[in-house]
Amino acid sequence: MVMLSSSLDHNPPNADRHITPRGSDWLWAVMAIMGLSTLGMVFWQFTRPRGTRFFHNIALIILTTSTICYFVMASDLGATPTRAQFSRGTTGTRQIFFVRYIQWFINFPLILLLLLFATGLSLSDILTTAFFAWVVVVCGLAGALTASSYKWGFFAFGLLALFYIWSTLLGHGPRTTFNAGQGVRSGYVRGSILVALVTALYPIAWGCSEGGNVISPTAEAIWYGILDLILGPIFLYYFLFGLRKVDHSAFGINSGKWSDGAHGGSGSTHGHHNHTGTNMAGTGTTTGTAAPVGARV
């Protein structure tokens, strides 16, 4: 009988408690779904006219990052042994996949940008919310690599940052002006509720795995994998499908090229011209040297 080789045979774990071959198989399956979703997004974005691919490009970055990171984890790479605060029997060290946090460091702010650019929030509010996404991820990684009870201090800081993100998604975001229409607003509300609910499950998973060492690294991989699939292909395709018939110019986003002019390709600006336009925060007229339509501060 021919035995199939596992990634763990080629890259042996260096921690007492680590993923099993079945855990590696699950990670390979998630990687395959992420990879197929990435290819689908590549084809989908090319069906969109140039200048209307902003949301699709962000989704492509998220899916590509997830595909690569899950390849690394399925190969049993990108992990380091860390002494567990709670030994749970004979466990001295636990396998911590730091590459997972690299994935979240890239993807979590981009998911928030994808959502919040559909609202009328200012650019400063959006970037501040994205910053707190980095706080969540960095605190999670620092806590996972900390062997003492100080790890729960990082956990608390991460939770506070999550509360700020939820307040923006569920509080400030829905109350802004949606120039793209009420259909986009209702889609945003559904999407933001989904993101808030799923991100609320990550701290629970962290507390049971890297934090409390209650569940095995294989169970951890399954838990995180399901959550990543929901926030990855499922959420992204659902959100973009809802935007398929929306006039992209209503979002106030253009290419940023000076040669495209203030209206993203519909004209050019020279010297001190008057510009009248609509951004996602409302309507207004700017006279003199004006910022491009849709600019947020």
C-alpha cells in the first residue's frame, strides 16, 4: 500500500503541540479555495471597464495574500515554537503560525477599506479605522508569542481596538450620506454586520488556541480557516456582486492620474478652473484650485 507523503514529513514541526497531517490537508483545501477565488477575481475584474475596478482590485489583493499564506501554513512553514502559558498536560511549546498574522495585517485593513469607501466617511476616518485594524493584528501576534500572563494585556488592547472598529462600521458608517443610493447603504449595513460578527469570533478562537492552549493547533487551523473563508471569498464575492450595477462615479473615486482630469477620464483640468461635483459626503462646489472630485479629508 502506497502511503501519501505529508507536508510534515518534508517540514517537520519543531513544537511539542503542532498541526497533524489532517490539519495540513485542511490547510491545503483552504488554499485551493482561495486560489480558485483569486483566479475568478482576476477574470471578473477584467470584465469591468477601466477606472471602475477599485473594489475588485482590493479583493484581488486580499485573495492573493490569503492564497500565499495558506500555502505556507499547509506546507508547515511560517511557524515558530512558543512556550505555552498553560501546559495542558505534556505540552511545553505550541506551534504559532506567525504567517497567519502577516495575512491579517494585510487583509484586515483592506476589508475595512472595501466597506468604508462605499460610505460617506472622510478619508481621515477611514485611515484611522484601518490603523486600528493593524493594532488588533499586532497585539494578537505579540500576545501569541508571549509565554507569560502578560499576553492577556495585548489581548485587552486588541479588543479595545476592535470596539473602535465596530463603532465605525455599525455606528458612524451607516449614518453618512450614500451618494450611490439606498441600495448600496442596505448592502453596506448587511456587509458590516457580517464583518462585525465574524471578527467577534476571532478573539474567542485566539483565547482558545494561542492564548489558553485549550484546543489543538489542528482545531485552531480549522476554526481560523472557516473564518478566513467567510471574510475572504464569501464576503468579497457577495459584496462585489451587490455593486455590479452601481455607477462607479457615485463613489467619488477616480484613477488619481492628473491626465484623467477631475472626472477620472471625462476631461482635463488646466490652471485655475471651477469644478462642481458630488462626493460621498454630500454635494458642493469648489472654485479656484480644487481637489479632484471625491477627495476626502
